[in-house]
Amino acid sequence: MDRNMSFYLLTDCHYLSKECWDEGLPITKRERGDQIALKTSPQILDTFLEKIIADKTTDTVIFLGDNVNSGDMNSHREFRNRLQMLKDAGKNVYISVATHDYCSPNGEDECFQKNAVRYTAAGCEPVPFMLRSELFDFYEPFTHRNALSVDPESGSYVVKIGDKLRMIIIIDNGNGRSHCGLFEEGMKWLESEVDRAAEAGDYVLFAVHHPVIPPWEVYRHMADFELYGGYRELSALMCKKKVRAVFTGHTHVQNIRRFEGENGRYFFDISTVALVNAGGVMRKVTITGDGKCTVESVGIDKINGVDTGEKTRFDYLYELNFTGLIEHALPYVKSDYDGFLTMTDGLVPVDKLKKHKMLVKFAVSKVEKLKMSSLAKLVNAKKLLTKEQYKNAENQKALESAFVLLRHIYTGNAPFTPGTVENTVFTCAAKRLDRLTNIFNIKPLKNLIPSGSSFAQMAQDFLYNNRTGDDDFIEFNLN
Ligand SMILES: [Fe+2]
Ligand SMILES: [Fe+2]
């Protein structure tokens, strides 16, 4: 390549038009459970787009699917207007589509969304929605119009995004209940396209909505169907043909993993957090003339048009959803029990908790008081801590450390590396759980563990970055 080439990649925008909701419990409950911001999704997207437009060094933008939240036409029209706005600003725009982008009234296309709704103050009402078969016509300027090649079966396509760079956007049909990925003909098409790129002397990268390598070992074990279905085949192809990276979404998890196949051949699965997650970012990918590929993460500090008060963007959005809401609401169990129930309505079984007020208050106050030092004793970790660590642990609440872990589930890069108090204590707690599971042969827990693994081992994926060391940045060579 004569000059550096770069592109932005955004995924899981889950755009929800304001036309689709009135303020009220129905939309609030939906948002509480989804772990993403829905009400402010247009403002979040717009803030990122402003940043992209301001960056004159990058002229390509790729969206990786779940572009809208529930396949309704209002959201699609507004989303497409934004793509056009990018185009008018001089950007080349390409999109993938995924299961949130359409509905299947009769359950065809393996889509779990039968129809789209508008949330009213008291419930919801049906609104017009997109069918899968209509997507490529609707988004033609942002998909096949400038493609070098299109797979007729899946709609996957190849675009040239730099002097010497091709991106193959793979549309992995289905949600994996029976299929998710390319069929046999699609794989042949893919392989021939990689060969064509090589013949032309172009580098080639892949982008696909579903992950090829799971973010954590337990993900493959629990939700294999949510991975790109032919991941073994695709991994083998990438290794064989030296396709160095695939960009993925869907898990909403910020995660970079390296896959190593036979003869030391490898590739990276660069999975990007949902744009509308509290810690949502986009990736900026830069490729130099000699093939050095740098992947950075670009976030936003504020959301245009949204008043977050004293709170940071992360805190404001985090408190809308399950884990953040629990963290935010738990202190109210003691001081304002009814307020706690109102805050978490839709997430916790409010009726049951109303009946057991005293018990809940007791349990929460015990958990809140638990110090890391007491937990260390309880799980036999004290002997593994230095005197100084143990002393510090006496002033450290176990629940606060647990909340730190939860805050990093989607954003990656959890801070508890081996040797820290938290890693030692939580690993010992997981070992204790392993022992109890085996002694009492607790089947539901055993079923959670991939073969050859353990809770202690699985916990490492969440305690710190045991992957490539940084989920936000990587540099590698395409040659
Ligand atoms: Fe998604
Ligand atoms: Fe998805």
C-alpha cells in the first residue's frame, strides 16, 4: 500500500427509534434486562458518528450487525439516514446484518423476534418491521453496490477498502439454533475470494457478526450455538490462507483472542463490545504499507444531548442495567426497602422479595459487611497471602471487589492478575466450589463446567486478561 489505510468498526448499535417508546415501565424493564442502553441509543450512535466524521484520516466505516434493536422500520429508516450522513461526509460505509435487524412472523430464518413493538406507557403495540429478505434491497448502497463479489446464498460480500486491502463481510445466516455460518457453497465462495485477493496481491481481513473464538471458555460450553457455526472450518481456513484477523460482535464483549492452529499458524478474533454498552467503544484499525495492523479502541466521554448530571457516561449507563442497577440499588435494601424494589422491578421477583423483607435485609447486611480477610479465611486462602496483603484485606469489602469484576465483564481487562489479593481469594473460593460440586455430585453445577476445566480455571477468564494482555489494543503483521 502506498499510504496508511484505516477504518472504523462499530458493532451492536441496537438502535431504537424514539418513535418506538413512550416513557414508562415497559421500556424501562426492557432496558434493565438487556445490559445495553436503548432509550439513549440514537444519541450514543450520533456522538460516535460525530467523532468519525471529524477524523479526516479515515474514510471507511463498517457496522457489524444488530444495527437496530428489534427490526422495526422506524429504527431502520433512522439508522439508514445516519449511514447516508456518513456517506455525504465522504465515508465509504459497509454493513453486516444480524438477527436483531429483522423479524420472522412465522419463526422462519431462525429469528427469535416474531414482530416489532412500540412500547407505550402501559404495554406495547405492534409496529411495521423488516423481513430478512428485504434487508439487502433496503441497504443496497451500504452492502452490495460496490462489492467485488457477492455470495448469492448468504449475501456475504467482498469490498476493497484500501489500495491493497480487501474486507470480506460474512453474513452468517441464522441464530445458531440449527445453523449459524456459511453453508458448503458459501465456504467454497469464501475460499475462492481469499485466493483471488492473494492473486491480486491484496491483504484480506474477515468481519462476521458471531464470534469465531468464544470470549471465555465457558461461553463455548454454554452457548456453542451462538458462535459462528462452522468455526472449526473457518479457523482452519484462516490458518491455512493466513487471514490474520476476523472482527466479530454479538457477545457484546470487548475481547481479543489469538487462535493457534497447526504448524504455528494463527489468527486473532477481535471482538468488540456493543456500542450501547456502558463502556461501548468502536475500533479504529490502521494498516501501514508494510502490513503492520494496529487495532485501537475509541470511546466517548459524554453523550451529546444526554444530561448525565455528575455521573460519567459509564456510571450513568451502567446503572440502567442488571449488574449496575443491583450495585446501585443494594444499599437501599437497608434504608428504603420499597425504593429498592421499585428500582429493580422487572429484574428481581418483587412479590417474593416483599414477603421476605427481614430475611433479605439480614442476608444483604451480612454480605455487605464481609471483608476480603474473612472470605480469605473462609476459603482457606489466608496462608497464600502475605502479611501485608492480609492486613489490607481487613479493610477491603468482598462485595466491592465482586462489583469490580462485574463492571469488567463486557469491557474486558479486569484488573485482578495472579498474585493480587482478589485473584488469590476468588480463585480459592472457586476451588472450594469445585470441591463441593464433586463431593456432593451437584449435577446442575457440574453441567456448567467444560470438560477438563474447573470453576477455578474458568474464573481466570473473568479475573484478569489471560488472553493477549489487552482487550483494547493489539498490533500484528498481516504478512
Ligand atoms: Fe447484539
Ligand atoms: Fe447478535
